[in-house]
Amino acid sequence: MKNTVQTFQQELEKLALKGDLSKNVEYQLRAVMHTSVDAIIMSDSSGTILSWNHGAKVIFGYEASEVLGEPLTILIPDKYKQAHINGMERVKKGHIHIVGQTAELEGVRKTGEVFPLELSISCWELEGELFFGGIIRDITERKRFENALQENEAHLKLRNHQLEAANQEIALKNTHLQTLSSKLSKYLPPQVYDSIFSGENDVRIATTRKKLTVCFSDIVGFTARVERMDEKELSHWLNTYLNDMADIALRYGGTLDKFIGDAVMVFFGDPQTSGERQDALKCVLMALEMRERARLMGIDIRIGINTGECTVGNFGSENRMDYTIVGRTVNLASRLESSSEPGQILIAESTFHLVKDCIQCKPRGQIHVKGIDREITPYWAVDYQRDCPTARSTTDDSLKS
């Protein structure tokens, strides 16, 4: 059976070399196989398993080495095995009405536990051989949720709303299964997404050292505000705020690293850079616009910015990784944000020296921050200097984009 798996992989490599499988598609398939939380399984016409991703391992409990070359029936409860065999035969005879459809079935984990799942099937022919692909989602939690709705009439209205939202999300994701790269792009900063699918960066664990400018921001009094909101109001308010902050970051060319509750982390200088000085200036100009936008929403935010050497790249495991940054520069940026005041932007001395010609700054005075065994001298970033052509053109360019 191992030879069958190797032959399938070799055929995909041959297609890529002949141009039938573009590099972009190859990168997309690899990225999706690595990052998808759904199980993505491929088999040949005999039902032999040929590929097995991390999502399949999480859902079914098997390592890839345990299932590659084994029949699909090890994943199917006994009562469905014959129906599965009959279905495979009908597809081989040209009766493919089930292909492209989504169905709710049951699977069996390595532990023997039978669980509900949602299955979308596709098939294709490769040099005379028929292959099948399945995208499988564990819907155990959704089923438990539906049962809870029936048992608790007092929460029926709320639960129905949540179920509708869950069903809409599932329907939306199923609609986009044929455009996997678009689906994946929602989870990556545009710069990282472009660098992966252009072939500039590979999807593997690797890091490098670069000089970056790092920005942290969070909402002042967030916890107290949350306590006064119901779930629906909180979701709308917070998502509106985060969406506006993300739009501003992307307009200035920042790499949006992550949201941490109400906090936003952005860095400049990788995977694209305009040079150390321009990266730092873009970051501070972005922070100034974020502050003004938050004020228009009736929100005070704190911002901390630092410039220095960082380790940047893919961190995690071979099956699940994040593109992020680590190091003392990142830690100090976070400490500066904590030491800032409501509605203020506190920048490190290293950043100040890069932007002082274009940004109005005031010294904060020497302070101690946690984790740093010496005093530091940060500055308040007040506004950009209207007579600085670089600041003015950078701001104008961001508005155009």
C-alpha cells in the first residue's frame, strides 16, 4: 500500500513539473493541508487512504503513519460500511450525484467513539485513475448545542440566533471550499499571504533577525465597558473597532500580527520594508490615525512603539504554525503600551531618533518598566509636522490606498 501512496505523490509532482499543477495551486494545497482545522482526506478508487492532514489527526485520533495505505472503512461505523462500498461503486460507474454535495453522517474515532460529522466529497481523474477527496468537519459540538436548545425552552430565542449564525458560517465556508486560497487569506496578513503564494516564502518553520518597528495598542477601561454590555452589543462594538484599526494598519503597510482581546499588535519591516526610517515613520503615523479614529468612536486607547532587532518568521510545529515576532524589542513595545496614558502614544528612544524630523515629540522623562534592569527615556508622539514633506506624502498615500 505504501507504493500506492508514493505513486500518487509522484504523479502530483509530475503534474507540477508539466505545468498542469501551478506553483500557486501547489502552495495553496500545502498551506491549506497544514492549517485547516477540518479533516482533508484523499483516497484512490479502491478506498485506500492516500493523504492525511493535521485536522484529520485531531478529529479521528490517528497519526498519518497509522492510516496511509489503509482502507477508508476504518473511519466508518459498521452500519455504514456496506453503504460506503456501494456508493464508491456507483461513482466509478458514472453515478456521481453525491459529488459536490454536503451530507451529515457518522464517523468512528481511533478510540471507537462514534461521532457526527459533515462531509463534502469531490472526485477527479488522474492519468486514467479515479481519486476521491473529502473535507470532513466534526459537528459533535453543534449537535450537542441543538439538543440543548430542545431541552431549555427559556433560552430558545438566544440559542436559535446562535444556531442560525453557526449554520450561516458553515454555509459560507462550504461556498468557498473551491477557492481555498481565498479562505486561507482571511487568517493571514496580506503581506504574509502574498509572500507565501508568490513563492517568496515557504510554509515551514524558519526565522530570521530583522530591525522592525513594533506597535501595541489597547482600549483604556475595556473590562469595565464590557461589563455594561450584553453579548450582541459587545460583539458589534468590538468588531467595529478592531475592523477600523485593522484597516488603518493595512493602509500604512503594517503587518497585522494578532488581536489579543481588545489589544492590537502590528509591526513594520517584514515581510515588506520601506527602510528603517520610513518603517518607523509609517508606524507612528498609523498610531496617530488610530488614536484619532478611536476618539471619534468615543474610545481612549494607549499605544506603545519600539524599534529594534526582532526574531521574525514561522513559529510552532510542522502541522500548525504562526507567522509572528519575538524578542526584547517586542517586550519593550508591550511595556511602553502599559506605561502609556489614556489617549497617548509612548515611543522608545530608538524610534524617536528615526522620526523626530517629521513627528512632534515631547520627552516623557526616565522611567522603569518591568523586565528592564535600567531606566529608559521614552517620548510622547504628539502629532506629525505639517511642514515635513515625507510625513505629509506618507499620510496622503495611505488615504489613497
